[in-house]
Amino acid sequence: MALSQMLERHGIRGQRIRVGVRRDGESFAAHAWVELDQLVLGDTSANTLSYLPLTSISRKRSHASRALQSDPKHQRSN
């Protein structure tokens, strides 16, 4: 949530807050992360891919978001 709010304060819109779940043996784990045009921000794609996304909260897209697309380590492939 904090990352999403920080992006908005800097005029970057279009991010989605994703919420996912997974099983860890006998227990249940939940995680939230931010994506911008399918780029994972503040986390790694490897980590987020281990969660089944349940929902997302979207924001409108801005032109500033395109600048982040050049970094392949933030690409989410699915």
C-alpha cells in the first residue's frame, strides 16, 4: 500500500496492488505486491509467482510508467 501511495504522490499511475495466497506445508500464506504494466515493483517476480493471485486494486495508467518497463528483472511472466 505504501509503495502504491508513493507512486501516486510522484504522479505515477496505473499500478495494481495484487493479493495472492499459497500453501506452506500445513499453513496458509498471503502476500501483497505492486505491479505497474506487468512489472513487479518492490519485490521479485520469482517470489510473486509462488502465490496464486486472488484480486487486484487498479489505478489509472500514466506515461511515466513506461520508463520502468526497460528493466527485465521486474517483468512478470504469466
